[in-house]
Amino acid sequence: MESILYEERGEIVKNRLEEIRKAKGIKQEELASALEVSRQTIGSLENGRYNPSIMLAFKIARFFNMSIEDIFIYEDEN
């Protein structure tokens, strides 16, 4: 399941954070603690209500030992 984080002029950023987190058996609270953010931040990311800073995107990717592009998907519909 992908969440749409950003949409403007046919450009869309989606994420797979919830899918990846659940597949690894990690709770939102555990991920939030590891990333030093609130559980609400993780929930907002997963629901597409929050666009992460580049620093947070890197932290998430490093936590899961993945590239940013494996978690955050940019689509240009133009």
C-alpha cells in the first residue's frame, strides 16, 4: 500500500513506509523512537499527511537499510 505525500502539477510523491514497517514487524512507536520523532509523525507519514524533510527521509532509509527511492516514490505524470 502506497501513501501519496505530495501532489502538484502532475508530480506525485508516494511512500511505502507502512508496508515496509509492518513487514519488518516494527511498531510505529518503535520506529518513532529510533528516528527521534513522535509516533504521530510516523502516522502522518504513513497516511500521506506529512512530507518528510530530506534528513528524516535519509534517517528512515538508513534505519531500514534501503535507499530513499525504495521507500519514497516520485512519479511525474506529465
